[in-house]
Amino acid sequence: MFAHDDDAPPAIPAATMVIFRHAPGGGAPQLLMVQRAKEMRFAGGAAVFPGGRVDEADRVLAAELGASDEAAMDELAARIAAVRETLEETGLAVGFHQNPTLSEARRARALLLGSGALGPMLGEMGWTLDLERLVAFSRWRPRHKEIRVFDTRFYLADLGTGAVDLAVDDTENTHLFWASAADALAMADSGEIKVIFPTRRNLERLAQFASFADALGHVVEFPSCMITPFMEMRDGQPWLLIPADAGYPVDGEKLESAARG
């Protein structure tokens, strides 16, 4: 069931990082994805981009960094959450002015997991955030009532060569992997991985890009905007759709096939 504007359930602020790297063998860039544990209430067993909910500590740090109003606070806290969740879930340090060694990244992750907040780790490591490296790509906010609703901001980041070691957070995730957007879609179509509706639509959009530079050019043409899926009847069947003018090459699929969480 989908909510009307006046009775939409509250949404939990969240953030996701879409990390690009050069494919080792050449060709389309690869993206980092994590496979969530089947026991997770939201998107259990699905392959998603690293990310999670915005914590109160993220908002506290945003205030310390000078967020001037509520809108700035929401945006800054989401970027902080994307950086924090990526380090927690994968061990990958993205969004810092420093270029840490593997041992430094491991220490930073251990400190973060110990405190649960990014601020104390930054102080201990002497690091500073470079949140401008995160490029706003999209924002998704469903209005369905059946499952938990997240207001998720998607950010792009470029890792370059991507010659790093990663470590999965096995409390929420069971596996992480690099794949081009097209390969990830093929894996989903073959049943090798499960993807939910927003992930599939974003993979289809990301599959258009031959490089991170291509993605940046696309964002200039189609700046980040709120995507709120809606239901519509097509040829007597219900479809789950998104706006057709937001830069996505596929605007929906039949409701019966759309995995939403």
C-alpha cells in the first residue's frame, strides 16, 4: 500500500556511497557493493551500496563543522554518515583529506567501531573530512507503508585504482565485491544476487557511464533530486514507477517483480 501525501509515514534519514574504481582489466568502472545478511529486517540478503542510517552523532559532528541551518545540517550529517558507514562496513577510508595507508585505515576502523562515532576517531587519527569529494547523485524517499521507510541520499566517490584491501562488517553484511553496473545487473538477472527496486534503477543509471568523469557530466545535466516511486496501471497491470525526467533510463517495472525491501 502506498501512502497519500498527508499520511506518509516518517522516514529515517540515511546515506549511501557509490564508490567507483578503475576495472583492473579495463572497461567500464567497477562499483563497490555489499551483500546484507539475510537476517536484516531491511533488504535482507540484498546486494546494496555501502551505507546506513544517519546517527545523532553524525548531526553533532555536522554542527561542530559549522552547519548553519536545518537544511545544511541534514546534508552535512548525511555526508558524514556515508563516510562513517563505508569505513564501518568495508574498511575503506573515503572522504578524508588524508590518504591513509592500509594499517592506518585498519586502525581508524577499529577506533570507529569502538566509539561508534566518527568524531573521536578523527581526533585520535588527526584526520579531517573532505566531504566535497562526495558528489550528490540522487535521493530516494518511498511512501509505502508495509516496511520501514528510509530517506536515502546517494553520493558518488572516485577511488581511482582501487588497489586496497577490504574487510566486511559481518554484523550486517556477509560479502562485498566489485562489479561494473552492467555486471551487477546481469548477476541480479541470473539470480546470483538480489537487488531491491532503488538499487536496480540506480545500477541501470550507473551503467550508462564509461568513467567517473562521465558520471560527473551526467550529474550536471541531471542534478540530484528527490525520487518518490509511485504506482500506476499500465495495460491493466500495476507498475512501480519513478519520474521519467530524473536521468534514469528505465522508469519502472511491474509491481509484482519489484523487490522493495
